[in-house]
Amino acid sequence: MDIHAVDDSVTRRIQAMVQRVQGLKEHDLYFYNQPVSEIRGGAKVIVRGREMGMYASYSYLGLIGHPRINAAAKSAVDKYGTGTNGVRTLAGSLSIHTELEETIAAFKGAEAAITYTSGYSTNLTVISTLMGRGDWVISDKLNHASIVDGCLMSGAEFRRFKHNDMEELEKRLQQAPSDVAKLVVADAVFSMDGDVIDFPKIVELCRRYNAWLMMDEAHSVGVLGKTGRGIEEHFSMEGSVDIKMGTLSKTIPSVGGYVAGKKELITYLRHASRAYIFSAALPPAQAAAANESFKVIIDEPWRIAKLQENTDLFINGLKAAGFDTMLTTTAIVPVLCGSDDSAFALTRTAQHNDVFVLPVVSPAVPEGLARLRATITAAHEPDEIRRAMGVIEKAGKEIGIIQ
Ligand SMILES: *Cc1c(COP(=O)(O)O)cnc(C)c1O
């Protein structure tokens, strides 16, 4: 039987992508979806039989595989099984879900919290539920794709401001009609550059212009603040964020997303957000793992201190070698390469020397700003970090990124 073949622009887009992937693979420049067969202690992975130092992990506090978290997941399977009978509103709400939401609310210093099955769907559903036609959503230009998609999906007026530029944000706020609802949304730590939002100023502007403030804390929970509670703790400005969004898939070694905030806000989202009403609940094992993770963070504060020490070691070392690490002060460390080719070459050499890093190239970042995007965790040992820096420095000289 003949396969039904459509000849149109969709088919051509598919073919173009398939050819691009094929070309990269032929040149040993394809770094997506590498088969990790084993995760060892968070900072090491086995890829194609070789042990590599892991510098692309979001497990910032090194919690993947933590015995307490694994045990919590296992006992949740014994207690509840593996599924949830479906959506929360009908038959799928388990006591572990309620417990997790209480844990998150307490950790974030909020009245209540709601969870969803991914961070991505959390941003989609929360922004599009709260905002609608006629309202204004104002977003940093470097915000995560899930925020952008949520803003587009909302149907609200969508305005952006230059990355971390508070003067431009103020202009946008002034452009909005005074009688419309306004939401300002930004990453607390930016996922490509590792820099921190100008939090005191964004809070002040939201208050002055009567706008809601939503912070995506995917890369700041466990990273910022003395006890890892994120952006408010980092600036000692507790109670400043209206919508505290985060993921359960990075520092928290599970899957899912959440929003913490005022009780009324959470009640509203529970009864109006479509990803909650029309999509199945988090599996019990993942809810229990996430719940235990927050407790481990509180019980093991040394992890946060060690992450900061490791981060400083790595950033200062790369700078001393002559690399441009842009404005990062956090565990996400861009290593500027310039051209896409340089970023690919540096990645390939690093990987051949068992340093697992990944490149970020155009169109994900502007042309000429291609980079490695390395991440540091509390699971790394200083000696390992020094070895990785040695590899990156040697390769950077060979390729001509540094002198
Ligand atoms: C990873 C990430 C998300 C999405 O989280 P998932 O749980 O992986 O879906 C949202 N926002 C930011 C800033 C992220 O980095």
C-alpha cells in the first residue's frame, strides 16, 4: 500500500530539519539526546561507556539519587501505586498532593500552593488563566519559552522589555491604560545567562504601577538565598512576589511545577486553570520525592553553601583564563565563544576529554553570542572543577577563543 505523502510547506520544514540533524551527526557535532546510561552521585554520568564530569545538570544541590528522596518515592509506590485515577478535581487528589502543596507553601513563605505536572504547563496555564483579552502582560526579553507561550496563549496585550532593563519596563507600564490589569513576569535567574533580575526595582515598579508580579524560580530555588528559598530571601524582601512559580524538575529531583501565593489566588487557579482541571495529577512517587526534597534542603544547608563556593571557583577560574562569562553570578555559567562553530568545537573537545558540557547557538541566542552553557552543582568536588576548567582552557586556546 502506498504511504500517503503530502507535498507542502510542512513536509519541506520537516525535511529541512531532518537534513540539518543528519549533517550535524555526520560532523560529530550533534549533542542532543546523548544516551546517559547511569547517573553517579549527580556530578558524574556514564555516556557510551565513559565516565564524564557532568556540567550540564540542573540538579544544583546534587539531590538526584539522595537516599531519603529515593526512599520516599519507593514508599509512595507501595502506598498508592503508580497512578492517580486521573485528574485532581475528580478522582486523583491524594493526601501526598496536599502534603506536597503545604510543604511548598511553607518553604516559599506563602499561604498556599498548587502543583501541576510540569513547569512548562504551569506557566502556560497560570498566565493564560489569570490574564485575558484587554489585559497587559509585560515580559523580559530573555524569559523562558514557557512564559512566552503562556503570554501568547492568554490573548492579552503582550509587551516585552529589554533584558533586565528597568527603564524600559517602566515605559511599558506607563504605556498601559491605567484601568487594565497588568502582569509583570520574569525569570529570577535567567536560564541562558545566569544573571539575576533587578529584583528591588521590579518590585518597586510593580507596586507603583499597580501590577501583579510573577517570578519564575526554576533556577533560583536552592541556588539563591542562605537557605535556598530563592529570590526574596536573596534580597531579604520576603512577601514581595504575588505569583511564586517554580519547577520540581531542577533543584528538586522530580517532575512538576507549582505556584505559591495568597489563598484566594490558589483557590481560583484550582477551579479555573485548565492544566489542573483537564490533565492528570502528578504521580505519587514524584509527589513524594518532591515533598521529601524540600525537607532535605532544609536539613542539609551545607549544600547551598557548597554550591556557592563551587560556583565562585568556576567563574573566577574561567575569568582568570581569559573567558567572558557575561554577567553570571550563579550556577549557570555561560562561556562565550562567539561563532556557532567555535561553540561546537569547544563542546566537542570538552566532551572528548570527558567533560559533559553543551553549546547554545543561534537562534537560541543572538548570532555572535554562541556559548557553552555550563552548570555547577553542590555535588562537584573542587578538584573535579579544576580539571574541567583545565580542559576548557586548553581547548579554548587551541580554538582561539582565548589567548
Ligand atoms: C526548565 C524551566 C521551566 C520548565 O520547567 P519543566 O518543569 O522542565 O517543564 C520553566 N521556566 C524556566 C525558567 C525553566 O528553566
